[in-house]
Amino acid sequence: MNLRVFDFDRAILRTPAATVVDGLRAGTGPSPDAAGVLAEHSAYAAALRAAGVTTDILPPLPQYPDSMFVEDPALTFPEGAILLRPGAPSRLGEAPLLRAALQRHFVGIAELTHGFADGGDVLVTPSEVLIGLSARTDREGAQELARLLAAIGRRARIVSTPAGVLHLKTACALLDEQTILTTRACAAAGLFAGFDLVVLDLAEEAAANSLRINDTLLVPDRFPGTLELLAARGYRVVPLPTTQVARIDAGLSCMSLRWHTPENPPAGAGNVAGARP
């Protein structure tokens, strides 16, 4: 089975707690509404299911306001899962609480033990995994993550996220196997040699955190120019509300852990083993 890197059949999500309104954020704008965040999360889960993904939705963790953003403390691939060490001190306890859910799907789980790395700084492309250095991912964590990825047969490259960008995937998204949606700053940084780039209008750069799921492209619904542009390029675009989650510096990619269950799981290396068939 030849899988594309955006082919998924399983995903783990976590229901937002009422404390999500206290989540981390860099801006000073309005606070999110807890009911609004829950509604956006529900619409997101429904969109994943409509795209052909079976969802495992975990219960809320009120003690961790940001815990609905499950992609930051872990990564999942057909070849295995990796628990990370988020760079925000308030989130360090989240990864161990994902272990049981991951064990239902993966034979073995690797763990980052040194430095810090957020899943939001990890962009998977067909040829390599980009790990962006940021305020949440340091070089020590990125280097160890690259070693863990090598153990499951994934080549990694460490890059520098443009200044002022929270996570690498805040500023870019894979549209297809040859094309990346990106902000001007990220495009100018020269991170994506060999890819065709779709560079966003400055007024709609927050649309960079879109998400390709199988043959569907999930895009924040408040960017009409980007929605029109991507539809005109032939993508099957599904607009989703993200107004509330954007108030806590989040977007579409960080709300799920996604992978495709292999028909014949490859043998693991080190302390990583593949997804259960």
C-alpha cells in the first residue's frame, strides 16, 4: 500500500475542558468562549469523520487548559508514536496522559527525554520531516527528535522558524505532495526547496494553518480569498470555524494526532514499534 503522507484513517482528539479559556496565548485580544471552542472542536471532529477518519476522542483534562491541542505533546506515524516534551512549562504533564490512548493503537512508544519539542513545529513531507526551531522547540529537543524519527525510517531536517512565529505549522501547511501553503516570511526563509509554494496574502496569513486529510483540505472559514484561491486550484476545500481556538494561538493541525494504520506494520527499531493493524 503506497500511502501519501496526508492519508489518514485514525485520529486521537481530546475534548476541550471549560478551563480552555485559560489556555496559553501571546496576544491581548478577547478571550475565547468555552462553548464556542467546544462547538469548533465538534465541527472539526465531524469533518475528520466525513473525510474518512475514525476518531478516538479522549475526555477533557481541566488541569491542563491547552490539552485539547494533542499534537504538541505527541507525534503519530504508521511506523510508531513518539511522546514529546512541550516547550511551555504548563504543558509538560500532558504527554504522559496520552500514553494509555497511544498504547491502544501502537505496539510501542518512543519518548523524547532531553530538550523540548512541540508537534506544532513538525511538518511531514513526502521526502523528510521538517523540525522547526522556535520558542517551544529547542535544538537539543529537535536533535533528539530527529534521532527518534530516524529509528522509524523517517529522515528529519532541522530548520529555523521565522522570528515571531509560534510554531512552524502556524506559517505553513502541506497541500499535496509537491505544494506547500505558506506565509511570505516562511517562503523567504528558504525552507521548502523543491516545492511549489502558494504564498498567502498578508491579510490572510493565519490561513497557513490548514490541514490536508486524504482528499479533503480543511481551511479556516474566515479567509475568503484563500478559500477561493485553493478551490480554484482544484482542492476539495472544507471551511471550518476557528475563531475561538485562534484566540488561544491554535489552529486546525494541532487538534488531532493523525496516522494511517498499515496493512503490514513495519518492524520497529529502538523503542518504537508500528501501529496495530
